[in-house]
Amino acid sequence: MSRKIKLLLISIFLDGIGMLSFVISGIGEFSDIIWAPLAAYITLKMFKGTLGKVGSIISFIEESGVFGTDFFPTFTLLWIYKYLIQKESD
């Protein structure tokens, strides 16, 4: 399996973790407090360079639930940007 596909699967999995706050009632806001900075850090490590830096800020804001954005699949969208829009290869 290529690194590109592994990164996609990891991205989908991490977006799923972020969506758990919707599934398990009562822990949503509390889990976002923990998950937002962790997701930002993971984004920074997964997507290097400017994309990782900008993506980590977006990920933190999105996972914090600011502006009602907690439902965007940020990791997957960054993967789409990196591999389908920029057409980067590994």
C-alpha cells in the first residue's frame, strides 16, 4: 500500500475521531477541548511545510467548534488538497 493511500486512510480515521463528539452525547464539548490541540499537532506532523502550518490552524479552529465548523473533515480535505488539487506525489 502506498504512503499516499495510508495517509488517506489515517486522515479518514482521524476525522472519524473528531466526529465522535457528535455521536457520544454529553462529552462533546469536553472532548473538543482535548481533541482540538491534539488534532492541530497531528495535522502539523502529517502535512509538512506551509500546508501543515495553515492546516493545523484550520484544524484547531474547526475542532474547537468555533463558528459551528466542528463537522468538516479537515484531515481528508487537506489530503484532497495535497494529492488531488496540488497533484503532489509520494
